[in-house]
Amino acid sequence: MNMNPSALLLSVLFGAIGMAYLAYGKKQGELMPALAGIGLCAFPWFISSTWAMVLVGAALTAAPWLI
């Protein structure tokens, strides 16, 4: 895992957004926000590049609104 400050901040940011999506999806009974929330909480463990983290996080954040 990459421990530079920007990657750590992005991990916390996307994790918080993921938790909100997961809570919203569970409360509303919708699958897509819940899956995006799980993905947002889990993907920083597997991606170490800061730019890749931004791109994947932005895509997962936008996915419930686009799909």
C-alpha cells in the first residue's frame, strides 16, 4: 500500500463516500449505490498509484448516477 499523504487522503475521502453510498443503497433497497459503496471502500487497498486512484474513484462515484 502506498503511504504518501495524497494517497492516504484520497483513501479516506473515497472510503467516506463509499460508506455514504452503502448506507443509502441499503436504506433505499437499491443495489447499484450499495455496490458502488462497497467498491469505493475496497479499491484503495488494491491501487497504489495516485492518478489511478483518482480515476477509479471518480468512475465509481459517478456510476450510480450514470447507470
